[in-house]
Amino acid sequence: MALKNAGKIIAGAAGALTAATAVKAAFFKPEKSEIVDLPEEKVDVLRVQNNLTKAIQIKTVSRDDVDQIDWNEFTKFHDFLEETYPLIHKNMTREHVARASLIYKWEGTNPSLAPIGLLSHQDVVPVTPGTENDWEHPPFSGFNDGEFIWGRGAADMKNHLICVMEAIETLMEEGFRPERDVYLCFGHNEEIVCSEDPGADEIVRILKERGVYFDSVIDEGGALLTVDVPGIVNAYIAGVGMAEKGYCDYKITVTDKGGHTSQAPKHNGLGKLANVIKDLEGHQFDAKMLPFIDGMFENIGKNSTFLGRMLLCNYKHFKPLFKAVMTQIPASACMIRTVTGVSMCSGSPAPNVLPQRATVTANFRPIVGETIADVEKHIRKVVRYKDIEVELIKGKEASSKFASTECAAFKAIDTICKSMFTDRTVVTTPYLVMGGTDSYFYEDICDNVVRFSPFKLAVELLRKTHGTNERCPVDVLPDGVAFFKRYIRIVSKEER
Ligand SMILES: [Zn+2]
């Protein structure tokens, strides 16, 4: 009888909750898209294509070992920019910083206002030796087949850099002058993870010394993705990176007696190491639903179908459920917790020798709010075998703060995307960047660092970044130039 009553109560409560969520979803209407009628922007469509091709042909490859870098290619790239963009080089000052980084400055009409920054990195990752022939068109050809421009850097991020340059050159041709100072900061070694001498760090050091504090900074990191989940949402999601995760590699070593395998004990160093790995993988970091997740679900939810709204707009009631589901899927788990990725192992140097030292290297991506030191504490806590050495190989902390969705840069991205891409709803949403960008260093001299490239790219194409057949669709380039023209017009104003 008691059970029957309990069942009735639970069923009644569930019914009431469902009814409440349905009512809420019904009133949680999609936002009236604030489409502003922005004037057409002139774009030289052929010029941007040709200049991206030329930019790709210059092999600005960065490498861990600086002696292996062909610095002449960076000089060539600087010369190419100078020849290609005469007005920029007439109206902006250009400084060479660190080994091959650049700072451009365009003086605004009101130098008392805080300036804005547009970042791009000039370097690209190398082509993996032996894979050159797998490319449909050679990786440094910049070949334009009318649909795509092929080559290393086509998507990361010479497309972005060239669109910024084209935008400014064209604005200058049209006689535009910004109110705020506009800086272009082009690092030369963004692709080197935890580099010892990042160009971006040196740029920031110099700017800081001069008392430059940016109103906003925009860099790579987010993109415009077509998301079509039948029955839930069909929209362009403009993901704007408002912060980025950290990075660290830890090497964990187990020492043992070693000896001959003919007299091997039941467990040797490698066996003990296997338990270390099991403990690391079996004890993931706690998941945290940071506030940007609320914003993300709310924004997508508002623009989804009734069913989508039922789920997403009531997300706060179902937070534990969302958290549980998200931690099961690697693509969403990385947004809510520090990720552990065990990647390299070593034992003894020969098949008949027992290891004296067995090591495992694990890569961790700390979420905002957790530090490299927290990772070491976690390792020491979860690994039950305590006789281990834990060594930090290299690391970079996560962002210390999130940019605000109220900042001019975020609002401008939202307005421009909604006005430019009108064939489906645009949902602009904050998110956390999983990798690293040069903009990380700018958090020291700017509160509003946003990461976004205005290119509509299919997920399959995004996956080619850093890989074979990296390429950029030619039809996204004019959008890129128009986007940056509009962005500079809006964000460089005093009042936005
Ligand atoms: Zn990049």
C-alpha cells in the first residue's frame, strides 16, 4: 500500500514537472533575431584568393628546434605582406618583434580610447614526412581549383590573416579611419606547444611596457558550424571562445630491481606501471558545469524546436543528468573537466631485460579554475602505488578568466553573423577553447579576449586542419573579408 502511494506521488511529481517544463518551453520563445541591415561591403574576390595562394606558398613552418626553422621564409612572408598591402604599409607602423613576430599599429582619430587588437599567427605546422604524396595538391602549392584553396595554413590560419589584411587594405582604399587605435599582432610560433620563447609573449611584454591595454582582442579559436540535429535544432552555431584550457605533460616513473626475464617475478616495474595507468584512467577529474555551459545551452535552446526547448531551456533542472551524460561523451566531457590522456610508455631497452625504470607520459588539459599544480596533486591522490616519481615535462595554465558576453567584441560578432548569414538562424554562443592560441597571453593586457574565425566550415574540413589535404573553400573568403571590415567599423568606434 505504502509502495503504491509512493508510486502515485512520484508519478504525480513527474507529471507536474513535465507539465512545468512544457509550459516553460512554450514561453521560452526563440529570440527575435536582431538582424541589422549592415551596408554591403566591397570585397575584391579574386585578390583575396590569389593572396591566400601566395601566402600558403611561403613555407612559414615553425618547429620545436629553432635551428631547424627556415627563417628566410618568414622574411619572405614579411616582404610579401609589404608588397601586397601598400596602404597598410603606408598608414600603419610595423615593428619586428622577437625572431619573426610583427606588430602593426593604425592610429585612430581618438588616441585616448583603449585600442583594439586583431591577432593571427604566421606559422604553420610541418607536413608529416612521408605523407607529402597523399595530398591531392601539394601542401605548399596554394592550388586553387575554383572550389578550394589547398595547402598547409589554408584553414589554420593564413585564411584568417589574409582576410584581416584584405579588410584593412580595402577600408583604407575607402578612406575609413578608426576612432580607436587598431593593432595587428602576428606571432611566429603559435604552433609550438608551450614554446620557451613565444612571439606572442614578447609582443604582450612590449605592449604592457608601453601601457597599452586593449578594449578587446580577437583571435582564432571558434568558427561558424552548421548544426542540424533533426527535430531539435537546425542553425549556424557561432562558437566564440571566451577562454581556453590549459595544457601539461607529466611523466610518471616506477623504479624496480630489473634483472633477467628468465627469472622474472610475478610483477615487475611494467606491471606496477599498468596499475598506475589504470588508476589514472579510472579516476577522472571531477566535472564542473562552468557558467558558460548555462549560456551555451540557453542560447541554443532558445533557437531550437519545442522539443529542443523542453530539454535545453530546462537544463538547470536536469543539470545532474546533463552532467552525467556529458561526461560519457569525450567531445562534451572535455568541456566540463580536466581531461587525462595517457599517451607514451617505456619499459626496458631489450626483450630479455626486466625494466629498472618504467615510465608513462600523460597529457592533461586543465579546465579553467584548475592548475598544473592541481594536476600533480590529483596524480598523487589517485595512483594507489605511492612509490612513483612525478615530473612535469611542460605546461601552460588555463585562462584565468572568461571574456564577458556583454563585451563589444562578442556583441559585434553576434550582430555581424546574424546579418550576414541569413539562410538559417545564427546562434552565437560562448564556449571554451580546447587547444591553445596566442590570445592566451593577451589576457594580461585585455579583459575581453574572444576567439572566433568568421568562416562557415564543415566539420570534415575542420578535421583536416594540421592534417593531409588541409584546404579552405574559396566561397568563405569574401565573407571573411566583409566580416572583418564590419568588425573593425563597429568595434573601433568609441560608442558601440
Ligand atoms: Zn592556429
